[in-house]
Amino acid sequence: MAEIILKTLAHTYSANPQSPDDYAIRHMEHVWHQGGAYALLGPSGCGKSTLLNIISGLLEPSEGDVLFDGQRVNELPPEERNIAQVFQFPVIYDTMTVFDNLAFPLRNMNTPEHRVKNKVLDVADILDLTELLKRKAKGLTADEKQKVSMGRGLVRDDVSAILFDEPLTVIDPQLKWKLRRKLKEIHQRFNITMIYVTHDQLEASTFADKIAVMYEGQMVQFGTPQELFETPAHTFVGYFIGSPGMNLFAVRYEAGEAWFGDIALTLPSKVTRAIAQASSRNIKVGIRPEFITVHANPREGALVARKRRLQDLGTYAILTFELGNELFKARLPEDHAAYGDEVYLEFEPEHIGLYIDEYRVGVPCE
């Protein structure tokens, strides 16, 4: 097991990089603590798999260092890093039995056969593979093959970390939750450092204790699922986390008020002051749909918006409304009121976020 440190790490596929846009991984510093369950979350092309391959040794970084327990491992191949990696598509030997697939890494290390058997039986029990041990891997279902692939990493006692690169992509949706639960059980039992790459926020939040969100080659926030939801550090995190994502209003300061287009927003005075003091013109106010109160009738201080769509999802509803020629969303309770063409909105003050140059900023206390 290992603590993994990324030190001034960057990577480019360009022979002559000229700008940050030429980097798949922009300069970052990060620590994956020993025994943690982490997720690396972001959209396709943001650098997740590149970063995972650098950690595993499949790719050498252009700049900076990868440290395992303080030791620089940049030039070490994967087999010398004691890393187990589970890919999107299961990597197993179809002509071997499940038992022999699980035993393969141990036999490669000349492990005594009695220890091989005990370890394989133990891991097979954990992964619900015991009844399949004598079957050829070729006849297994996709989820069974993926469990065998996971098991090959778990049988080794010397594994420093297990890296999962979107391992449930090919799995039937009805089985995904079972495998996510199984991974969580495995982590709790073995206390192995696990890093799980995914573009699915549900997978990330149900597996990981902490999530690293990547965007355009940068790690823009690292925190618990609750922190990512309640205090997104970057506008992308606000947009990407949550369903629907955060509403973001581009604002300016004028005549003592914060304006969104030609609409004066009712904001806490401390937020308005921070907007007035900002040196950048790239200023946004963020509020999640869950923290917007919608009224059917006029109310003093409430914003007037046009109702565009109301989607009933059973236990809650999503209201799409138009404000300043842009569409936004509010999440409503199951027993919401009946609304006409106009709705009246109030933002919960304590849940309003201020973003300057896309990053969340603190605002001074009253």
C-alpha cells in the first residue's frame, strides 16, 4: 500500500508545447493518501486516463515527479510499482479457468501453491466467484469477467494501489450498483489505496470518500461529495455535479447593484460589495436549483421569470424558467403549487456562490 504524491506534474503529447492548451495535464500538485478510496471525475478528454496511466507507469510524465511513499518512480515500469490496474474492458485469459486467471499473478511470482489456493479461494469468496472457479473465462458474462479482472489485482499481497479506469462502462446498468457496492466492501476490508476514474458522478460519489474533479487538464477541486455539491470551487464543478447542475448568472456592478443583463438581482449586501470590488469582468453568481424558492404569486423582492417547462419526476419536479433571455432550472417539491406563465423566484442567501474568473471566492462577513 502506498501514499502517491504528484509533484509539479505536467504532461504534453506535443513535441514543442507553446501554451497551457498544449498540455493534456497542466501543472498540478496532489497527494493520494495511503488507504484512501478516491474518484477521478470529469468529462471525456479532460486528462483522467492520462493521469492514471502516469501513476501506473504506462506513461512517463513530461515534467514533474510521481512519488510512491516518498520514492521517485518516474522511470519504473508498471510491474515494479506493484500497481494493479483494471481497465474499461476486462483483461483476462479466455482459455483459462476462473481459478487459473486469479492464480496467474501469484504463480508469476513463484508463490507456493498452497498459498495460491488459499488466496484465490479468499478473493473468489469476496467477489462471489466461488461457483465459477472451474469454468473457462470465455463463457462468463461481462460483469463476471470484470470481477475476475478485479480479483487478479486483489490476490497480490504486495499491491500498492488499485487503479480503475472506467471499469463499469461495459456492465449492464442493472448490475452496476452491485459492483459499486462490492468495490466499497473490498476497500473497507483490505484498506488498499484505490483510485477510480469515471465520468459518472453517481459512480464517483457512491464509491469514493473524496473526489478529484478534472477539467481541461487541471484538478479544479478535491473534496467530499457533499463539499462538491454545497461549495463547488469552480463553475465547471457547479455545472457538472448535481442533476440539474448549478445555475450561473453572468453579472456586473452598476449603480450600487448587481445586474444580470437588464435585471437587478436581489443579493446579500456582502456579495454585492464583493462584486463591486472585483477587478475582473468575468463575474458569475451561482445558485443550485435546490436552493431556489418558486412562488406562484408576486412577492416583494422576488425576481419575475417566465415558466417554460415543468417536468414531473415523481418525488420532485424540475421547473425550467426564462430570465434575461436565458434558461435556468429550479427543483420543486412533489406538492408544488400550480404556476401560471409567470413565476416569482427567491434565492436562499446562504447558498449563493460568487465566482470570479470561474473560481469561487469567499465574501467578507457582514
